Amino acid sequence: MIPILMYHQIGEPSPRGSPYRGLTVHPAAFRRQMTWLRRLGYRGLSMRELLPYVRGERHGKVIGITFDDGYRNVLENALPILQAVDFTATNYFVVRQLGGGNVWDYAEGVPHADLMAESELRAWAQAGQEVGSHTLNHPVLPALSPELAANEIRHSRDALQQILGAPVESFCYPYGKESLALRDQVRAAGYSNATTTSGGLARPGDDLMGLPRIAVVRTTNILRFLQKCLTSLEDRRRIQRESVASHD
């Protein structure tokens, strides 16, 4: 069983009352989370590097780390932390909003947040992190015709590969909305894996085009975070002991 963590923004939260405010994790909290994983002997890996473990070909204390949408504050705030603990992660980019913002959220009153530009996407990749696709426009894929959905899936990969000059193999369904037919389209487009927003741990035998993730939000305290992540009974008992000790 392997946890795959799902983050969005790493930065200062938007004003109180803003929709989806909880999807922004403070950098100090993110640093604490990554530091604890490293301390407990876990390795944070991008989806590309995690796949052999998910398939059961390799074994070890590993955790997948993913970020949705390609926010600039992930480059600014999360990348230095990942580098400090020698972790890698996958960021899923919305191709037609590179250098733009989270336009798909505006109608719900979510404040604007900057997304990485092409040069910053390249900087993310050059730092050893993985670039994945989150489609061209961040649509609800099941609401599109099969032809339009295939265009979003395939052409976003083509565009990212042209920007990077390297293969792109990881995909993420916008809003987590997917279907068996869409999984087949993702597979046919040449991706090796895709993630959803369904909660749970990845297990050998899972469909690699529909891997579950664990959402990490602003209010996830460190104890709850570790309880979600740790797959070793020994590690769980250690955390329980240290938690009790800290409250004595």
C-alpha cells in the first residue's frame, strides 16, 4: 500500500471566507510534513519514480507527492523544501493557462492565483521534478464529447513534450472526474499513469490510469498527516508514543 499525496497551493491562505481556502497549505506546515517523512525513513517520489513500487516491482518506504494545476507558489515555496529533503514530486500543468491563473475557479469566487509560465515549468523540470498534464483547459472531462476529451488529453501531452523536449507520462483528471472510457483514452494517448481525487492508498494490481490519492489541506495537522501516510505499524506506534510524550 502506497500513499500518493495531493496538494494544490503552498503559500499564504486566501482571505477568510474564500472558497477552497483550505487547498492552500502553509509553507511551514509543508516543511514539517516533508521533514517528518524524511525523519521516519520515507522517500517522497514523483509519479514517474513511484510506478515501479505501485506495480510491485520494487519495495521500500515510499510516498508519492503530487501538486495539481501548476501554481507558481509551489515553485517558490515547495521546491526548496523538496530539494532540502531530496524528494521529487509531480506537478500537473494546465497547458493553456501557463503564465495565467486559475480561471476555472473564478465563477465560484475563488481568488486569482498565478500559475507557472513556460520558463518556470522548465525550471521545475530542470530541478529534477516531474511535469505532468492536467489537460489543455481544466474541463470536466466526462461532460465533453469523446472527441473533445481526447483532444484535451492527447494535445496537452504533445504541447508539454514540445516545451520540455522530453517525454510526459503522468496525467491527472481535472476535478477527479473520470470514467473507464476516459481511462482508456489516457492510456491510448501514451501516458503511463493517471491520478484521481478518490481517497485511498495505491495497491499493486490497481488500474494505473485511476490511482487514488490522499488530500492534504490547510487544516491537516501533523499527527493526522502522519496517520494518513504511514503504512508501517512500527512507524504508527512511534508517532503515537511521541504524540503522548509531547502532551505529558
